[in-house]
Amino acid sequence: MLDSEHMNEAEQRRLAWRCRRGLLELDIVLQRFVNGQFSELSLREQQAFDALLDLPDNDFWALISATETAHENGSMHSVITKLRVAGMNHNQEAK
């Protein structure tokens, strides 16, 4: 659980490791997100991202690919929106 205003390096590495998933599309989007946008997240958004990483791959991918919606709080919605942008950037590069 994230409990400080700034995550230490060990916590950042733990979250980066949790982004390695079995579903290739999800793995690509998460790695792109961590490399490009993660450092800009607020503490609440980091906590929401940590909670999202608990989801099974298919459920997580359904949220990111916008095929499913969830009852999310403001921070969760913000992170999902940022993940969707990272996913759209990946889809445009794949074309």
C-alpha cells in the first residue's frame, strides 16, 4: 500500500514489476504508461493505479480498451483515462 507523499524507489520498482502482465496488449500499454506518465501521477492516482493492478488481465484490459466501464472514483477515472490515452497511442503506432 502506498502511504507516503513520494514513493521510494523500491515501491516504484514493485509497481513497475506488477505491470508485467500475461496479456501482451496490456503489458505494452502499461509499460508505455509507466515509462511516460507514471511519474506525473498524484499520490491518489498512484494508489488508484496500484488498485487497478489487482484486477485480472482481461478485466483490466476491458477497462482500458473502453469495452467496459466501472464505478470508479475521481482518481481511478483519471488513471483509466490516462491508460486509455497510452493505449490509443500504441494502437496508432501499430497501424
